[in-house]
Amino acid sequence: MGDVIVIGTIDTKEAEVCFVVDELEKVGATWKVINIGVFETESSAVPVSVGPSELAGLAGEDIHELRRGGEQGSARARALDAMAKGLAIVLERLNHEGNIGAVLGFGGSSGSSVIGRAMQVLPVGVPKVLVSTMASGDVTPYVGTRDISLMYSVTDIAGLNRISRRVLRNASRAAAGMAEGYADDSSIEESGQPLVAISMFGVTTPAVMAVQAGLESRGFETTVFHATGAGGRAMEGLVSDNLVDAVIDLTTSELTDELVGGVLTAGPNRMEAAGLAGIPQVLVPGALEVINFGAEHTVPKEFQVPERRVHVHNSAVTICRTNIDESTALGKIFTQKANIATGPTVVVIPLRGLSALGEEGQPYYDPIADGALFDEIRAGLRDDIPIVEVDAPINSTTFTDAVLAEFTKLWEKK
């Protein structure tokens, strides 16, 4: 079993580090400590395997110069950036050497930013636990698209007490248990089946479930990503890490939020990783007419007009319909993304509805706006990328059968 890598700022949290390693020893786990504390002495009551001097050097910085800059403003930000870069390099090296059983870090906002950022270089599956004062708010900066387990510290991590001891004990034993399980490769059954990633939203769920069932009956393993921004980023990241063999991007609505200003954007690089990786991909403009916002009162005023057809999806999600201009722009974006493909690619279009809301008789049915989208895709797509137009809504059996048929052709080409 590899070591539990304990990460903390010895200059401010030495007592907590000592407590954690003691708890690890109680359950028989081995450990190494990495000290990311920049501003004070590097001496410690606990053995340190890697300290701030080495981390700074790996980041191309000098620890003495960082300390001379002080603890305020841009100088502090520079020091924290150096610790994050150096820590990422060390974690990558330890993982490559097979010396990580789990990673356990703890800190306030600054420590969490350093540790969380560095943890994100480790592949999915490597156990990662972060005890943070920031774990009850927006945790995107600390987690990214990785499987980082967050534990809220409840109190500030500023001394041991009856509360912090309980939290840190649980975190220590969680990391030790993860390390033990991680060492036992036989505990995870590898199917040996090709893995296909599929994107899904609530309004495309029937289509995804049908495609998923069809793929699994054909001997594929599937993994589904909820197109909520984080889900799209996660899918792109796993494809870039070569953990996915093919993609059926059935729900590309995150492109819409990125363009229009909705809340579920996956960033500017969505719908690119599979094309750049050269793996087979089926691309569908699924739910591309949907703009996502939060609760109804959060919808911007410019969208609160009758022609937008605001739809309350649930108490936390309110959606609006794209107009013709936005549909035209999205068609151009969709084709630009598709055209970077270096591997087998096909675009499949559901002509009678991009989502459950866009079918005839539903509130987002708009053949004119959809037609503008389709025209741009037809006009802009590379000649060697086929377009399959299906005269059916996205959630119909007719459409999902067509997707499965086209995917099968691509896979056979691969």
C-alpha cells in the first residue's frame, strides 16, 4: 500500500499535522508530509519529506525571495502560486512512481486553493481528501473536474479542540481506508469493454437512456455526464486523459449557455476534446435551444419577455428559449467545433425537436429558429463529415436508432 501524503502548512498548522499522522499510525497507515507553509521556519516536530524550499525551486522560484515579498497582496499570491505549481509536480512524480496510497490535505482558503489546485493533476481514481473551511460554498476552484472528496472543517483549522479532532480523525481514517482499497486492484472489476461517454440533460433523458441501453447490449460500457457545466468539463477532461474510447455528445446545450450567458456553461473548449483526440464521436445539437438560469427570480430582465418563453424547470432551474439570431450563431459554433475533428465523426440532427420541450405541441417548438440552426450546420460543416437528418424528435425511437446505427458505423471504421 502506498503512503498517505499529508499536506498542510506547518508554520500555522503543525499541531493538526501531528494529530493527523498520529491517527494514521493508529490504523497502520504509512505517511509522508509535504509542508506548503511559505512564510516561517521549516523546522517541524514531524518529519517532512518535501518542504517549501523544494516546492519553490520546482516552480522556478527562490524561497527567500518569496519570503522577502511579504504576506500581502501580489507577493502572497505569487508565493501561493509557486507552492501550487511545485506541489503539483511532486504529486505527479509520486503518482508516477506508484508511491501514493491517498492524498490528504487541509487548510483555509489559501491552503485549500494550493492543495485543491495541485490535487487536480492526479488522475481520477487516485484517492484525494481535502478538509477545508471553504467546503460549504462554491467548491469549483478546489475540485475542478476531479474526484476530490471534500470535508467541511466546520470550525477554522486553527488549533485542536473537541470539534476539530473529530473532523480530522474522520478525514485521516477516510484517507487510510481509501489507500487500503486503492492498493487492492482486484477490488475493482475492469470490464475490458470499450467505454463510451454520453452527455445528458433532463430534457434529453429518454434519448440517452435508449442509446445507453443499445450500446450496452452491443458490448460497450457507458458513462453519462449531466450537461450542467461541471459535467461537460468533466467529460472533456476524461477524454483528454485518454480514459474514454468514444463519445456520443447527445446534449450540447452547454454551448448555448457559454454564448448567451446562461449559468451552466462548460467553458469555451466544450465539444473539442473528442475531436482533438481522434476518437469516434457522434455529435447532436441536443437541447441547443435551452438557456439555463437559476431560480425564476434570477432570470435577467432582458429574458423576461413573452417571446423568450420562460419555463420553470424546477425551483432551482429556470430556462429560456433561444431566438433566431442565437440559433444562427450556435450553428456556426457547433460546426466550428465539429470541424476540428481528427477522427471518425458524424452529425445527427433531430429535425422535429432538439429536446422534450422542443417537440411539436411543446412550449419551445419553433421550426423557424431550429431551421436557422440547421442551415448553419449544413452550410459550415466540413465536406468529409456526414450529416444525418432524422425526421423525428430527439427522444423518439426513430432518432435513437439512427444514432446507434451511425455510431456502429464509426466504431467499425475505428
